[in-house]
Amino acid sequence: QLDVQPGHRVLEIGTGSGYNAALLAHLVGDSGTVVSVDIDVDLVADARAHLAECGVSPVTVGCGDGGLGWSGDAPYDRIIATVGVWDISPAWVTQLMAGGRLVVPLDLRGPQRSIAWQQVGDHLESISVVRCGFMRLRGAFAGPEPIRQIGLEPPVYLGVAEHYALDENALSAALAQPGADVPSGVRATLDEIADGLSLWLALHEPAMAWVSSIDAAADRALVLGVYYAVRKPVALGTAALVGADSLAALVRLDDEQPFELGALPLGPGAHRLAQRLVEHIHDWDTRGRPGTAGLHVSAYPHDTDPVAIADPGSVIDKRDNRLVLTWAS
């Protein structure tokens, strides 16, 4: 996605161990330079030691808030964030050379997508979009990504895409009030859910949330009495629609491949949420199951009138940018 070439000047946001900076240094060659920035003092010291030990010379490791970029060596041909970001920092755009490329793992109301950008006039246009998952950016530019614990045994966590009032005690009680599954009649694979349905829900449903539980059981652990549609050996979770005192979780209704999707209502007012979740499943299915392939994202200044650029249903407002998402036919 970054398309690094020999001689390029590259800025990396998020140094970590320094390994990725070493790869970038190899790509830019002796005629290029790499600047890598991390907010963690200890990581910066370790990365400098690692790079020196390996004889990687064209890398400068700076300690600072990556959201501010690194203005001293700007402008850059390429800028890459190796951490998940909630919004695109204006400093990165300012420090990008004309015709340069910016790559960031961007939060799209929950799901992350690694997006390569180029500047077109007063805004950014994506040139490639890839599914990804990165640990989140820290510092002044960290996103408002609240995660709340709503269950104790096993511990159940709720991550919400938007800020609105939730009653944690009522939601905790709702976990013990499961209703009957609402079937959708739609069958899908885990990959289709991760790549398409989760993103569809995030972009079309303000009540979208992510319910997860940490469990050391085998690869198909039982959570909340049901097999969740998306499962992992350790961190288990699924998409859900959440209300003040109820939620409806996306669940798998059988063990076939592909399996049938359904909604599990939890709490006193959950049946309405479950019906709405099933309606979204049907909409995603009838629209051709759109996913990451064909997704195009534009990033306009935040004060741009959304009516002038796109259907308001495809707009995500961030702190500094207004994102417009469309899919190729």
C-alpha cells in the first residue's frame, strides 16, 4: 500500500521494536531516509539499540506524540501509521509532500481498514483499502473509543461506536435474560462477517456495538449460552445492537459451513433490536454482500457540507475530517 521506492523520505508513526523501520530503511536504500516516532520512551530507547545492533543507519527514531508527526524533517514522500487511528491528523497531511502517499489503519465506527490516501485538491481520496487490526494510537490524538465491562463471570465487555447513555447495571442484568433466537435465513462464513457484515452494520446502524469476552477455553467456547458468530481461541466477540437496557447479539444458529445468521435478544426491550439486526442482515445480503473490496473512502475537511458531497448515510464525522464511503457497483 505504501509503495516505498529507493530515495524516498518516509515518516513512520509508531516505532515499536524498530523492526518495521528497518524494513522501510531497506526499501528506501542508502539514498533515502526514515524517521520513526513513538510516544513511549522505553520503546524508543530499545528501538534505537535494536537498529544500531543490526547496522541500520538511515533511521532516525524520535520520541514524541505521533499525532503531531515530525516536522523537523518534513516534507515526506510517504507517511505510514503502524497504529490504529480514530482520525487522520492534520499534521500528517501538512507534512506530506505533493504527490505523496499516506497509509493509516483507520477506525470506521469500530472496524479498522488500512487505507492508502493521496491528496486531491482540498481533500484525500483512497487508492486502496485493506482489512487490518492494529493496537490503538495513544496521546493527544487518541480516539474516543470507550470499552465498558457489563458482565463479571465470564467478564463481558461492550465497545460502542458512538457516545450515548448506557446503563451498565441494566445491560449486565440483560445478559441473564436471553430470549428466543431470531433467525435470518441468511447463511455466511466467518470471513464474510469480518470483511463485510460487521462493516455494513458499523456504517448503517448508530446502535452498533461489539460484545466480547475473554475466555481460555478451546476454539469454540460457550459465551452467554450461545456460540457467537465471530469467535477466536482467546478473545471472543460479536457485533451487537445496544439500547439503554437491552442488546441483540449477532449469533450463529448452526454448525454448518456457511452457517445461518441470527440475532439473540438479551434484556426486556431486546426483541425490537433483534428484529432490526436481522433487517440489516437482509439488506447486506440483498445489496450483494459489500465488503472491503470495492470500498472507496474520501476524507474532506470536517466543515464540508455532507449534502454537497454524498448521501448522508455514507458519512462518518470525525474530529478533523468528514469521511464519505462508497462502494463500486
